[in-house]
Amino acid sequence: MASFSRSIWAFAREWILSTVAVGVTTGLLLYTPFIRPLISPALRVRLVMQPYYPLPVAMAVIAGALSRWRYRSSASFWVWLPQSLYVAYRMNRWINANDSGMRAAISHFFGRSSYPNCGDQLESTAYLYITLAYATGALTFYVWQWVGCTGAAKDAVP
């Protein structure tokens, strides 16, 4: 039972780091007094609030790698699961509300719609991209660490 509760706490920690900490870090980075004058409001919107959310995704990759380095938890590989279930729920509600099909929902949630018209992407799809990037960063660090420790890269080169 102790192992199960430890796993639950590890997952909760990783999920909070992948969503809240990445968002806070992105906000702090953009609104730091010495960086804020260098970035125009239009660029800020393009970096953070328009698909495919490049700055939060980059921050999530870095955070995932650092989290894997610090905590060594495999829970970081699975933080995208709750968010993907939430996106599926939101897509289902959108389909029912708009009397449209799955193709229209995929285009709406994962398409390149502009920022003001698709605010529901910020509530759901953006966090899916961020958690997937977090898991990718953790997996990248894991593979990098495995290749470095085992010397698998040396064996693969003739």
C-alpha cells in the first residue's frame, strides 16, 4: 500500500510540475523586467497563445528532462494521459454542441486556428501539447542517460 500511495504522490507531483510549473515559468520568463521590453505584445501572443504554443512547449521539454534528472520517476512519462482524456471529453462536448463530426472537432482543436476564435484550445489542447512535451523531455533524458551509462552508442558505431 505504501508503494501505491508513493506512486500516486509521484504522479501528482509530475502532473503539477508539467502544467502549473511550466505555465508559471513561462509567465515569469515573459514578464521579467529586463526581457519584457524586448518582446512585443504581438510576439508574446504568438509565442504563448497561438497554436502550437512554442514557448510553453519548449519550457515543458526542459522541465520534463530536469524532473527526470531530479526525481527519477517514471510517472513523468504518463502525465499526458489525464490531459488526453480531458481533450477527448471537450471534443465530445464540442461535437454535441455544434452538431458536427469528428473531423470538424479534430480540425477545431488541433488545427491552426487563430487565437481569439478558439479559446477552448487554450483550456484543453494547449495543456495536452505541454504535457506531451514534458513526457518527451523526460523520455529524452532517460534515453540519453541510458545510452551514456551503457555505452550503447559506442557499440552501434562500427
